Amino acid sequence: MTNIPGFKAYDIRGKVPSELNVEIAYKVGRAFVKLNNAKKVIIGMDIRTSSPELSEALANGITDAGCDVVDLGMCGTEMIYFSTPYLDADGGVMITASHNPPEYNGLKFVKKGSVPMGYASGLQEVEQMILNNDLGELAAKKGKVEKRDIMSEFIESLNQFYDVEKMKPFKVVVNAGNGCVGPALDAIEDRLPIEMIKVFHEPDSAFPNGVPNPLLPENRQPTIDAIKKHGADLGVAWDGDYDRCFFFDETGEFIEGYYIVGLLAKSILKNNPGGKIVHDPRLIWNTLDIVEESGGEAVVSVSGHAFIKEKMREVNSIYGGEMSAHHYFRENAYSDSGMIPFLLVIQLIAEEGRPLSQLVGSMIAKYPCSGEINTTLENPKAKIEEIKAKYTDGKLDELDGISVEYDTWRFNVRMSNTEPLLRLNVESKGDVELLKLKTEELLQLIRS
């Protein structure tokens, strides 16, 4: 287990200043350089009030260790993923707490080539260096900081993923949630034939319209209202650092990320027959079906960006998708993006000549799902054992939490990597009543 409170499975994240502060950020900078023997590191930050001071402290730590910094300023996490290989840097750090409340912040790391660095792949060593005050000597020559605006190169790099000729002049509601995506949408707007209806577009560290987390049902309403008001063809909403985007169909219905994975897999396999598609084990039947139908090969991985990216590299997968709305692309340094799915889905609707509701309608009917239901518990581990003991007559899989499969329904229960939560997902084969029944049954057991 970690000893410094903010150190988590995938990143550093916590309340500022009690769990993450300028002192920790400075030391992390020095340790990161030492660990990776880095000569150049990219840094960027989200819109949070605490981001500038953390960014400055991090840059000081990096440069005190004799390493140069390229500072992108306010940007999205995927711009760090893009810039690290593009600028041939030895690593990248994004200062963000994504969809957490305003008092939180965090640091997300990649090594050379945008290979993720989580607790098991470097962060634990960083933590030990800080605890042992083993940060290396101060460099005789301090590194330099170059401030750089890389937006136009980033937008240009997206060209390989979509064909503007195949798009149509749709009306699209884009909800930035007052996070960082607004400037990127502005930068790509005149390249696309669509009309953007902008909601909460300006970056604002106070998050006056709530934290940008479209997974919270109460945060979806403004997007739904705008779709209905403007008769839009589609709605898209992003989280704070826009490495995830969420879709709403033309009726304002929120589409679970699970079905978007199927949609993108199908579209990508059309041009890459036989390609490997990596997916998480929480909800699987729809993905398995579609990948097989489309002549691809489905490969399951433990949930979480570090694991998915590792698995994709291992099997040379063209695309990876998680039901939590993380979508990963091989040609994007195997990294997740909130811009690429946005562009692909717009193109797909135009090419298919059918609205989003119809493109995912058959999937939803064939494999209805509960969506992820979280429950805060004192002892989530004991509860998983209790569930396992009850469902011994099903087919058990323990790759990630527990998955239990029956002929007509299945479920996955796993612990959160960052919070004392149990996360439940249930799906059935076309039986909504059974789905409701089994979801209730499991929730009763979890919450008893």
C-alpha cells in the first residue's frame, strides 16, 4: 500500500493542500527526472485553481534536477500523450484531477513514447525516493523552461483519424462543462462542416455548472435540454481534462460507453480486418458479438488505462475501449482520447445515413445493461467474497474483481482503485425484466 496519501494505482490524486501540495509536486519533479534519466519533460495543466502553483513547483523540481521542461500551459491530457512522442521527450506530466471536485488535483505521468507510469510501473519508486529523501543531487546547471503552444500541431495530428469529406453539416451540442476542451473545439471548428451548439464552453476553475463529470445523471440535463431545444443530431459532453467524451443521441438519450465501444470497434474493423480489439471485463457480450461479426479478435484486459495500454502494446491492438468512456487508439501512441471518438462518431452517423439512436438501438435491445452502479462500503473486499459464495452455480472469472456468467445474464463486481467503493455492472441477453430483477438482487446483497 502507498504511504503518501495521494499516490494511487494510476496517478497521484488528492485534496489540495492536505494530500497534494507544492512541496510534493517539487519533489515528484526531481524524482521523476532521476527515475527516467530524463533530459526533457512535457508538462501541462487543467483549469483548476491550484493547477498553476503545482505546475510551477513541478517545473522547478524538474529543472533543479537539470532537465528541460516544455510547458504547454492549459491543455487536455491527450495533448501530453501526443506531445511526448511528437517532441521526442523523455516523459510527460499532466496536472489534473479530471472529474473530481474542485478542491482536488492530481498528477498523471507518461514515460518516453507515452508509455503510462502507474504505481506498479514507476510511481512506487517515486514515492520511495520522496520518503527516503533520495532525490539525487541538485544539478550544477538548472534546466530551462520553454512555454509552447502546440494546439495547431495537435489538431493537425487528428486528421489521420477522420475524413472530413465523409461528414455532413450536422447540428452537434458540445458541452465542455467549463473544463479544458473549449479551446480545442474552437481550434477544430472551422475544419468541420458541423454547427457546434456550445454549452458551458468557457474554461472556469470555479466550475459554476458543477464538476465536469457526465457520468453523474444530474450533469446530463443541460446537454439533453440543448439537444431538444436546437433539434440537434447529436450531443457530446467531456470530462475536465477531456480524455473521455460521452454521447447523447438525437432524442437526448444518454448512450452508455459500452455501446460506443461496439460502435467504434465495428467502424475501425471495417478498414482493418482481423485487427485486435482490447476491452475491459465489466460488460462484454455486445463487444464480443460485434468484434466477431466484424472479423476482428477481442482481447480482454483488466480495467484501467495503464493495463489497457499495456495489453494493447502487447498484442498490437488497433483500438481499445472501456465502458467508462476511455477510448484508446494505436496510432495515438496507444493512448485514450476524447477528441477522436467525437470525430469518428460524427463521421459514422453521416456514412451510415442513420441517427445514433438507430446505430446503437439494436445493441441496447440485444444486450441491455445496468450501467455502472457504485456503492460506498466499509469493507468492499469482504463483500466480494460474500457475493462469490452466493453465486457459485455460475461461471466465475476473477481477472478484475469477479465476473459471474449464466446463460442469459452476467455481472461484474469490482473494487475501485481509488475509493472505498464497489462497482456493479449487470447485463442480460435481451431481457430487460431479468436485468432489473438481478440488478436489484445484487444491490440488495451489496447494501445489506
